[in-house]
Amino acid sequence: MATKVTQPGTAGIAEAEAAFLAANPSFRETAVLDELRATEYGRLDARGDVYLDYTGGSLYAESQLEEHLRLLRETVYGNPHSVNPTSSAATVLVERARAAVLRHFNADEDEYACIFTPNATGALRLVGEAYPFGPRDRFLATFDNHNSVNGIREFARAKGAGTAYVPLEAPDLRVADGLLERYLDEAAADGHRLFAFPAQSNFSGVKHPLEWIALARDKGWDVIVDSAAFVPTSRLDLSVWKPDFVPISFYKMFGYPTGIGALIARRPALARLQRPWFSGGTVVAANIQGELVVPLSGHALFEDGTVNYLGIPAIEIGLRHIERIGIETISKRTEALGTWLLEQLQRLRHSDGAAATRVYGPTTWDRRGATIAFNFLHPDGRMVDERFVDVVAAAHGISVRTGCFCNSGAGETAFSLSKDTLIGAEFDDGMILDDYIKLIGMPTGGAVRVSLGLATNFADVYRFMRFATEFRDVTEVPADLPPRIAC
Ligand SMILES: Cc1ncc(COP(=O)(O)O)c(C=O)c1O
């Protein structure tokens, strides 16, 4: 008897969800998130939105807004750079939020400082511009890094330091065993050395080993663990792991407010940084005629001007919200839904049996988070232009990200771009991104990224797979797709 093969996304939702629950009995332990989906994130279903860009930014609960607004309505807050009553009221809330951040990451206040920044990028810039690079020094980064980490190489080079990148291996987009150690051992033992890697890739979802922190620190490196894509769904315990610098963006954790991030820094490493300037808020005293500058210390030295004192209290509210849910509950849920989605995507086939997708990074749920990068394929194996995916996704009310996600190195590895190709290819005056993509021989402008978060439910991933089936047997895309603006 012929076996009936059900294409992913074509079973009815009730049938598909029943099968999913039968295969994942512990998913029911995350039921609190189904309740919150209805009460706190109800706007998603009211509008019919399928939001799957949590690595871009998480979503806020309605109660976060209400609590923040209540706080602002009930009290008068002034600029914290004074001692007057309204200023003191703001200072109390800013310092409470700072303590709450350290508590959330289980960081000892004597060991770690929390510096508020505009975002993770702002945190990385603080480190890059103040790191005491010199000609004998080195900046080392994995290929897998956000461009906000890659940009640190410009500070290093400007001060004569060497830079190096640890490559990734395709198809998993991880660093080969033992390779990092070789790169760590290459630098001069007496120079300043700064190593940066992401705890979780914003491209492939790979979780790189946190064991690298001790390995590098033991060899005398200062370590940045970019945790922007990791902490929204995973626990970072700074009583266990001891990185020197941890950049994060709070909107990626709980959606609101935007415009606030933090640099969580080990105090001894912070003390080694040399700020390139001073500003309001960072000095005990400064004068003009004597050219005196007496810097403040700790977090205060790094918070330029007036902090976002009306927004920062919302950080404590947001942290409380995710702590009530429990980060392990969020992890468990995104893992179960992510595993289902990863499998379904790879099972998608054209009528002739040819694969309809190509996934970048780990193809099973092994040391990874719920960020999945892939391309749809035409039946002849060519990649479907990611701009067409955007068009079809919009028609389905689906929000995903397409492109290279500001992670050039993971993209170069995923698309097999060699050093020789890239060195020979100049981005000439008058070129647009589309010309450059053709010049370097990329099959299309980038990948499609689906990322899951605390409000994702089964219906979201199911609707995504329904949308994905539209790419079965698609042989051509329209010729009039809009030009690409940035990667
Ligand atoms: C791993 C990682 N690092 C850094 C950033 C930069 O974050 P932001 O744009 O909030 O500064 C991002 C943003 O997506 C990210 O995913």
C-alpha cells in the first residue's frame, strides 16, 4: 500500500498541533505563555500578524507599558545630575534598574558594573574606542559576529594593533575544535589582547561555547561575549561565566523600551579602558583655564551626558516580566517550536522531490537557539530571490528578516565567498548593492531569517509553514523587485 506523504504545512492546524503536542509533552509546561499571548500580546492575533523577527527585536507585554506609564504619571522626575527632590527620585529608579540588571544576570556588584548605553552597539563602541590598543596588541574575533563587533577592528588598526578572524566551518557555521586555541596562542603574550565572539549567532542561531571565556582569559585575553542575541531566550549566569564585557540591548529581551542597552563589565577590565574624551556626567571636576579633568570611576565614567532616566525604569519592569515567566520556560518553548520549524522547513519538497529549502547552520537542535537562516530553492536548485520572499511574506502578514543580518562573516561562509573573490571586488563609485552582489557572485542578496521568542505559539510557526508551501514548484520570480538598499 502506498504511504501518504503529507507535505509540511498542509495538514490542518488542529491535526498538526495535536501531533506536535504528542511529540512534545513537556510543551504544556509553557502554557503560561499561551495565556500571556491572549492577554499581553493579544494585538498580534487581533491584527493577524505572524511576528517571527525576535532576533531583530522582541515584543512588549501590555502590562509593561501600563506600569511604566503609571510610574511616569504618578511622580515628577527630574534630571538625575542634581540633588533636588525630583532629581533624587529619578536617581533612585535608575540605580534600582542598574541593580536589577546585575541581579538578573547573577552578577556580583563588587565584580561587575552595569553601564547604561543606547544599545548593544553603543556598549561595543565604548569598549572599542577605549581599549588600550597599541602596536604590539591584537583584536581577535570569530567570523560569526555582528558588524557592531567587527567595527572594533577599525579602532584597533588606527592604533597600530593587529587584527585576526577565526573562520567558521560550513555547513554548521561553528569553529572547528582546537582552532580557537591556535589563534589565541598566536598573539604576543605581553600585549593587550581583546577577543570577541557571540554567545549566540544572530545569523545561524549557533550557540558558541561559553567555555571559550575561561580558555581565552587564562591565556591573558580580555573577552567580549556579545550576548545581544543570546539573553532573550537563554540564561547568562555571571556567577558561573566570567566574561570581561557583555553588550546587550533590552528591546531584544522584552521589547520595550527601545534605545537602551547595557555594557556589563568586569571592574578590573573596565579599569583598563582609557576613554578618549570626557563629557558632562563623567567627571568629578573639569576646568577650562587649567585644563583640569578629574574623571569619575566605575559606570559613571562611561555614561556620557544624561542617561535616559525616564526610559530606564522600564528596564526593571521588563526584567520583572520575564523573570515572572522564567527564562527556562521561554527557552523550552522556543526550542520545541524551533525544532518543529527546522524539521518542517527541511522536509519541504517540490513535486519532483527536489529540496525546496537550504538551511544554514546546524540542521538539528544541537547547541543552537531559535534563529533559523535559510533560503528557498527553485526546483532546479537556484536560490529564490530573498526580495520575492519579502513580497510573499508581507501578503501573508508575516514579519521575518531577509539579507545578511549585519553578520558579514557568517554570510561569507554560508555563501562560500572566498577571500580572493572579496579582495578583488571593489565597491566602486556609482555602484549599488545589487551590482556588488553580482560582482562577488552571490546567488542572491542574502538569506531569510526566522527567529522565535517569548510570544511565539504553534499557530505562528504553522502559519509560517503554510506560507512556505507557496514556494513549492516556483520556477521564476517577478523581474520588478525593488533594489536592495543595505545588507
Ligand atoms: C548578536 C548581536 N549583536 C549586536 C547587535 C546590535 O544590536 P543593536 O542594534 O541593538 O545595537 C545585534 C542586533 O541584532 C545582534 O543580534
